[in-house]
Amino acid sequence: MKRATLTITQASELLGISRNSAYEQARTGQLAGVPVIRVGRRLLIPAALLRSALGLDGREEIASQPTKQGTDNDPPANGA
């Protein structure tokens, strides 16, 4: 099941803007012309409205979060 809302970070990735820029816009109550929902301290964006504003049909996936570098399974950087 798809989530009905996106976090500011997810929305910024979909928009191709920095997270800080997205938060600045969200503080005005709108992000890319889409209303921001405040739940406690969280700011959420209605996914369907943002995709519609961008002209997406909903099948596009949000870019995955960058993976953490330097996990225990990675070889040492110095080749040792």
C-alpha cells in the first residue's frame, strides 16, 4: 500500500531541490503549490496532490534514500 503522504525529504527528492529549500517553502504552508499538513511537529505533503502538481501519474517511485557508506561489510578504504 502506498503512503498517502510524503515527508519533506521525500518531497524534496521528487522535486529535485535541496531538503533545506523544501523546508523553507513548507514553512510558508505550501510546497510547490501543494498545501503542507502539520501533524504535531511533522510536516507532511499529500503525495497525490504533489504528483498531480508535477504532472506525474503516480507510477513513478521516489528516489531511494542514499545508502550509508562504510558498513561492516565494506572492504577497508586503504585496501588493507
